[in-house]
Amino acid sequence: MSASRPWWRSPTVIVVAGCLIAIITFGVRTTFGLFTAPLTDLRGWDREAFALAIAVQNLLWGLGQPFAGAVADRYGAGRVLAVGGFVYAAGVALMSVTSSPGVLTLTGGVIVGLGVAGGSFTIVIAAFARLVEPAKRSWAMGLATAAGSMGQFLFAPLGQGFIDAYGAETALILLSATLLLVPLLARSLSGKGDHADEADGDQLSAREALRAAVHHPSYLLLTSGFFVCGFHIAFITTHLPPYLTDQGLSKGLAAWSLSLIGLFNVIGAYSSGILGGRHPRRLLLSGIYLGRAAAFLIFLLLPVTVGSVLVFSALIGLLWLSTVPLTSGLVALMFGTRHVGMLFGVVFLSHQVGAFVGALLGGTVYEATGSYDLMWVLCIALSVAAALVHLPIRERSAAAVAPSAA
């Protein structure tokens, strides 16, 4: 970092600003499950209608992520984060005045999804890959992911508090207002940085880098495994709160369960970032998915009580977003950082397709069967499949990135 640069572009401020963005953008997203019951009751919708909007939101986030990442790679993350933050805030605000399921799919689905694509912690992670020195990249990526988890811990009870005190509509307006801080913080993450890997990807255009990636077996395995992560997260954030209230537990416990997941995810994500710099990432990822399978199985077999909910939330929190620094780190290892925003964006698209399926299928299964039991079983099966998929991944720079091969 050049000594002539202003204080707000110092390494410390860059990391702090990026983490604050992750806290706000991820934190607001994790509150949407809390609005399932109050908004459906207020508007007279069924859960499938709300689940469809959240599913579309996840899909649009995924579809927009590679493009947002490519723009950030070319012009810097600051501009993308600023625009994404404004769009995200507008979408959440418009949700408060939405009166039909179709319009909800537009506001809470399309607009919020595109806003999150530009303003999410995934763009922050891509920025850290270029703005943070190589020796600290895995740590910084883990820190950004942990910050998103802290957002979940902070915003879940905050969102429930807003709903209880002011109603669902005003709560959405208040959450929207917090997102307006993102464009202000984004200025520190502008520029392409001084720490991009020039040797391993600078010679390739974005199209050539993408072509090389989609022909690399380990990249494809990584992409397919991330689908499962998205499926799990979207199902739990959207349907765990109504599942718990269906079991006779309080709305407050439902909110605190999401908050507890976020708190323990701070530990899991940060630890994952550190461990990813010391141990094989593919083995860590396989262990995470096997751990999820065990957590889902225990939760399904035990009676649903306050104690079992708290234990499950803590366990799943440790394994929640700990996949992100490992997955993004593998992308940077394979292909360098020149096109990391776009290439991780493609992997993240798979994550969001999984999120679309998880959120929508949860609502569909509930409306068809009156229960979420089938979804819990499916979560277990997918966990085991993801653990197996990561084992053959080769952790080294992809030979296909060489200009001659491209």
C-alpha cells in the first residue's frame, strides 16, 4: 500500500470497512425468515408464495454474482458495492408496501437478489483477495465470512425486535435504512489493489479464464459441492423459524436460534480461514459436510425442545459459512486473483441455485405434506454426497490457466 494513499485506504481500514459491509448485508438477509409468518398473515398469502420470493432472490443473487464479480475485477469492488447497496436497500423498502405475491417476487425476489449480488460479502471477499497481501488472504477471507456471521447474530434479534415493536412493514423500512451505510463504507474498497497475482492470470481475458475454469475437473467438483451449502442455508434461514413455531416454541426462540447460528458461525468461519492456510482445504470441506449430516440427523431424531434447538443452532453455526473461505481460497489457489471475483461468482451461482431449490422446495414440501420431515432427510443425504464430492479435488494451481493451454 502506497504511503501517499489516504487513511481510509490503509490495510486496517480496508479490512474493517469490508467486515462492516459483510455484517450489514448478510445480517439483513438472515432476517427474512422472521417475516415469513407475519407477512403471510398480514397479506393473506401462503408460505409457498413467500418461499418463492426468497427462492427467486437467491437465484438472482447467484445469476448476478459472476457479472458483479467481473465488473469488480475490472473496475474495483468499491463501485459495485455502492450500487449494490443502494439497490438492496430499495428492494427491502419496497417489500414493506408489497400487496401481492407477484409483486413480492419482484421486490423481495428480483430487486433484492440483484442488490445482494453487488453488495454482498462475496464481493468483499474478492476485494480482499486483491487488496490484502497474499500471506494474510485466507485469514482476511475467514474474517469477512465471520463478519457476515456476526451480522446474523446481531440482526436476527434486532429484526425480531423491530417486528414486535413496530410491525413487519416498519421493520423492513428500518432494516432498509441500515443498508444505506454500505455505499459510504464501499469507498475504502475501491481500486484493483497492489496484491493481485499477475503471473498466473494476467495474460488471460475473462472469457479465456472462464473457459479454462469450466474445463478444470477440480473446479467443477468444487462448484457442484457448493450447491449443497446453498441448499442447506436457504432452507434453514427461510423455514427454521416457522418450523419451530409449528412445534409450539416461541417466536423469540426462533429469532435467537438464527442469532445463535450466526454467533457460532463467527467461530467456525474465522477458524476455517486460519485452518485453510495450514491444512488441505478439500479435507476440511468434506469434514464440514459430514458434520452437518450428523447435526441434521441428531436434530431430526431428538424431540424438538428449547435445549435441542440451542444445541442444533450451535452445531450448525460452527459449520454454517465455514465453507466460504475454504472454497474461495481454492478458487484463488487454482486460478490466481486476477479473475477471482468472476470465477468465485460462478461457483457461488451454484450455491444460489441450491439456495433457490432449498427455499422453494421447503415451502412446496410443507404445503404438500404439512411437515418439513422430508426436507431434513434430504439435507442429510446431500451432506453425505457433498463430503464425497470434495475428496478428489486437487489443491494446486490449474495447469489450464497457462496462456498456451487457454
